[in-house]
Amino acid sequence: ASLLEMVLLLILQLVVTLFACCMCAPPKVLDVDTLDLQNYDINDLYWENLNLTNYEEIEVGMLAPLSTVPVIPGSLVPLDYTKESTLSPQPTEAPTPPSLDFEGPGLFGPDTGLGMPTCLMCLCIRSSVYCDDSHIDKIPLLPKETAYFYARFNKIKHVKATDFANLRSLKVIDLTGNKISDVEDNALRDLPRLRELILSDNQLQALPELPTSLKSIDVRNNLLTSAGIHPGAFQDLSHLEFVYLSHNRLDYVPTPLPESLRVLHLQYNNIQSLHEDTFCNRHELSYLRRALEDIRLDGNPINLSHYAQAYVCLPRLPVGRML
């Protein structure tokens, strides 16, 4: 016989043997006549016929019906756990990188000329720019829509007229703790919305021309002299309420003062005298300056008790030496 015939014969014998084994061990037939059908529990029927002799622990699988398979945001199809793949979702489209061109308030400013936008050097949050402790030695080029600028504790020495040019939304400038010795006279004049100017802890000897919109000015701890303040520097500032000039080198109170003024701090200067018109109007005896409630002159060589007529129109006496 050929090799093919022998192989076919062996396969036939194997099939017959398997069939005979199955016929020799028929399944157990349940004797229905012996059952109490009235009190018989279907669960008893199940467990009675369950062969626990060779029972092995069933492993709980990880598969779930397609309807319950979670869909990861950003993926195109439900995640299929039956396939070997990473669990990282595939985005529907590639993200667009942010543009470095500044168009209104945003995270990036204009090009500084050094190949870096301003707000990569500082921190920009909407219309606020924070450059505190950034070791800069000059005012950086700011986004056009900057409203709040903070550059405290740096090494800035000069403020130029071009530093704030065209920043018509600027409301607050805080340059505390720098080394500023001069601010060009027209650096701040054309800022129509500037409300708060903070130049404390610097080396200023003179004040620049101030915008009429100013509400608060803080020039504490400088080298400011009376000659460094323009005559009538505060007179036309009709919104000015707070003036902090303590710890400078002033010889007298900078007058005239606007009617809107509420706080005037001049402690620790070199003020030695007052005039009757410093706070009041000697030509109008009924004149009262109700807004000005906080005047500090302590730390000056002046004796306030010698100048009673200078503050008869005030709601409160200045703080200072009376003896």
C-alpha cells in the first residue's frame, strides 16, 4: 500500500476509537420520577448536576461588551482592550502652536529685537506684565494692551520717554526697589489712564511731569529734593488722593495741593516751616479742606505748634512734633 493510503487508514482508525469512547460513557440521565417537583428548587437542580470534583477557579476576564468600553476623549473609536496597543488616545487633529505675534491681550508680546517676545522674559497674564526679580536693567518692550506693569527689585537705572510710548491702557506702574536715578520728563505725561505710580526705594532726585489722571504716587525712600519737584506739580491732578514722599530730602511741602488729596506723608524729610497757605486759604476764613485727613510730618525738624494758622481748616491735626 502507498504512504497516502496508510495515513488515511490511521486517521480512520483514530476517528472510530474516539467515537467508541464517547458511546461507552453516556451522560447521567436524571430520574424525573424520583423528584419532588412541588418542593424542588431550580438552584438545587443546577448544583446537583454540577461536577465540583475537578472544579478550577474561574479567572475573571477584562473584556467588556462594546457598548461598555470607554471612549477616551480625543480618540476616534472606543478603546479595544483585546488588542495589544498603547493606551494613548489618538487626537483627531494636531494642536496648533501659539503664535508669537501679539494681537491684543495674550500670553506673548511683540518681538524685543533679541528674538524673544517680552512675555517669555517676564510673565504675562492677560493685560498684566510681571517682571519682578528678573535681573533686567531697563524697561522691556511691552505689549500694546498692557494695563498693569510690575518690575520690582531689578537693576533698572533709567526710564526713557520711549519706554511707555503708545501704552494708552497703562493704569499701574510699579518699579519698587530698582536703581532708578532719573525718569525723563515726558516719560509719563502722555499716559491718559495711569492711576498709580510706585517708584519707592530708588535713587530719584527729581520727579517727571505727571499725568492728570494720577490717583496715587509713592516715591518713598529716594533722594528727592524740593528743587526736583516742578512748581505746582500736583496742582492740576484733580484725581490725586494719595501722596507718599517720606524718607527723602524735601525742604518744604510741595504746594499747591489739589482739593482731592486725602493722604500726605512727608515724615523724615528736612521740612522746617509751614506757610498759612500750605493747606488752607488765608483769604477765606470759612474755607475747610475736609478730604485731607492724614498728614504725617513726624521725623522733620519742624515744630508744628508754631504754625497753628497753617492747618486750622483741616479736620485733623498733622502728626508731628508739637513741643
